[in-house]
Amino acid sequence: MKNINFSGFFLIALVLISCHFCSVSALSSSLNDEWKEILTIGDEKDLTIGAELTLSIEPERYYVNPGDEIILSGLLKGIFGPLTGSEILFSRNNSSNESTLLHCIIDETGVCYTPDLLTDTGYYTYQAIYYPDNNNDLKSLKSQKLEICCRQFEEPYNEIINWNSNFSNSEELKSSIEADSNISVQLMPDSSNFFPGESVFFTGHVISQGLPVSYAPVYIVPEINGISNPEGIITLQTNANGSINASYHLTGPDPISFSMYYQERHENKKHQSVPDMLFPLWLGINPPVRVVHSFENLEAYIDSETVESLQNITIYGWYCEKDGTSGSLSVLDLVWYNFGEKIWDKYQNSSKILTNADGLFECMVPAPKTPGMYLLAVKRSGNSTIPDLFSNILPLSVISINEEQEEEVIPPKLSAGQLFISADPISVKFPEEIEISIVPLSFDDFKSDNWFLFLYYSDNGIDWYQFQEMELTYPSEKINTLFIPEKPGYLYFRASLSDKTGVFVNSQTIVVPVLK
């Protein structure tokens, strides 16, 4: 009887345990399905979650020649990795509003390439497009638009200039002079040629009935290929002698003409000088492709981030108007950040910068004389209704003349008991490492049981934090340590050496720009 009861109990227990495991298994399976749905893991996962489509053009230059071949490349990756096997469309639009679609397939790295041969001159705008499912435009991914210009540069200065524009029509000038020969307007450049980026100086005069017209508004009109920008007309005022002085950093690659007109009253006729055409002596910088923004934008670049004192630097870039078109023949300013007064300021060279017909600007100026760190930008000046527009900030490191930047930094001869601190490289791109070197010099006559070396850093030059503390048996060897920046900006470093009596000596402070 006991055996029967025990066998029955065992059978019942076995059934219950089986049911329990079945229910747990079903619950676990249900939970897994829910998590899969939450995490979108499965055959129907949305690969476009977190995906971004970027477009680049090689070679990365704006001006190209007819017959050149360019390479379009698209990069498409999401949080689940590359969208391998997906089709990317490259949309190409030219100056005649003709649209063409180029096809390519994403490889296992998330990249696709396709060549394009440019046969006709004009402007080309490219954009990469990805349609996830059956050309559903609501879920499509699009890259930013990039523009390049195809033109012939073999003889760039032999173009015929059409002077028929709103402000420099020869018949209008002739009739104006005949109607009132007592008014004379002249504008003279200091040269008939210019180097792109450098300044060209102008002097102008307004004379009426043999006398200078003092403190009167005058208007300088730049033109390229007979086309001017009404919003880019430059307003100046004559001085007591009826004269004006102006200077502009001009941009290639096209010849550009200047004239000046004077209008006594709004209802009176314009009296305009004969246009003077200036030819670039070389084509100038060939910039990177222009990003077509849907808003007003200034993008600036610098040709060198570290220069010697008074060495020439070139700032160049693009001005895009709010409708996405190039800001042709627009006037810009180069501004510098003054660390002492915490304001934007014009530095030593107050010449205006004039964009070309494509919105490109180029400005060459000497670096500051005093070594140190500087910040600069390009500005489109505003007015009472429109605020100023600034470009991205450009860092500049100015070093002493003939200062050698070698792989092995040789410390200068210092007096007894000093620390020499240096950084390699002198500027980095985030998040590259910075190697800090500290050399204790001439401690032979100093005795101590324990030496402690402290390395400090700061991101503003005011608040300091201890980075490392090292105990030294004797301060005689070079110490190297690596520092990893947390963000772009400026980093300040200094070191101090202490013994049992306290701080013995401090190093100088060095500054390392951390660029984006």
C-alpha cells in the first residue's frame, strides 16, 4: 500500500513539475518576444533607425575643368551596422535644371562609389538619396547638397566683359556727363592687377563746379561679367576734400570691375565713374566643394593653424545666403577675439573682404607679432533689423620667428633649478592624445630626500586641476606623460616641483589648441 501511494505521489509530482517548466518556458518565450519587439530585433527590424546618409566628392575641390572625372561616395550606417546591399541614388542637377539619377549599391562597409564625367561647363549640385521601402518618400534619407563649378581655366583672363548693367551702362554715363559736365566722379585703384586674398586700395573724388563735394554719400559698385549685386553695393562718405579711401581683399578667379557713383538727391541722375577692371595674377585658392545650405551661413577655413610671428595667413571659405544661393559680391569683415576685453575686434588690417560671383572669399593678412593663441572669424555685418552673422571660429597659434618645431624638443638654456614643459604636437584634433614633456634643469646643487612633481591642467586658464603627481628620487630625467582631451577647445598645462619644504619651482604655462 505504501509503495502504491509513493508511486502515485511521485507521478503526481512529476506531472506538476512538468507543468511548471512548461509554464515557465512559455512565460520566458513570451518575454523574449516582447523584448525582441521592443528592441526591434528580428527579421523585420528597421535598419534605418539611427541611420545617417553622407555624401562626399573626390577630388574635394570646387572648381574643375570640363572632361574631369569626379568620384561620388555615399556612406550609410545605422545602429545595426551598414545597410549592405541597399541602393543609393545620386541626384545630379546642372545649370540647365536637367536632373539625372546615378545608381550604386552599398558594400559591406556601408560605402558606395560611382564616377561622374563632367563634359559641360556650369554648376552641378549633387545629393545622395536612400528610399527604404518602395520609394516611400516619407521615410527617405537624404544627404546635404554639394555644389561644384565646371569651367575652363586655360585662359581665364581673356573673357569679354559685358558692361551693360544697372549701374555701369556706357550710354548712361555719356548722357550723364553731357547733361551736367560740372560734376566729376573718379575712382582709381592702385593697380590694374591683384593677387587673390591681398588688398587692393582705391581712392575716389567727387567734384562739382570745380569744388570738392564734402561729406556726401557715394556708392562703390563691384561687377563680375557685367553682373552686380544690389545688396552688395558699398556705401561710403566723402571727407572734407571730397575724397574717399577704401581697400578690399579680392577673390579670384574672375576679373572684377569697380565704379563709383554719386547722386545729389534721390530724384537726380547718377553720376558715375568709368569702370576700372582688375585682373587676378593667378587663380587663387581652389576651395572645397560648397555645401548648399537652406539658411544663411558662413563657413571659414585657414591655410595654417600654426605660423611664425608676422607670417602671412590666408582665411577663405563660403558665404551662403538664406535662400541657399551663393552670396555673390558680398562684403565681409575679418574679426579677431580679444582675450583681454572679451570682445570681437578688428585686428590691424581693416580692409573689407569681397566675395566672388560664387560666394567664395579669400583674405590674406599677416599674423600678430606677439606669440600666443588667437581666435578669428569672418563676419557679415548686420544692421538695426538684421543681427551680425559670424562664421565658425578659427584657432591660430603664433610662435616666435625661427622657432624650430622638431620631433625631439630641445629645451633652452635656463638658469639653475627650473622646469621646461612642452607639448607634442603643439595642436591636436579631438580626441587625439597630447604628449606632455617635462625637463628639470640644473638641479645639481640642490639636495633633498624626496622630490614631488605635479602636473596641472586647465580648460580656461583660470581654474586649475591636478592631473598627475610623481615622486622622484632625483629630478634629472625627462618625464613624458599622455593627456587625452575631453572636448575641443584650449588646454593649459603647467608643472611644479616640490620638496619637503614646499613648492620649489614652477614651470611656464603652455597652451594647446584642441581642434574639432
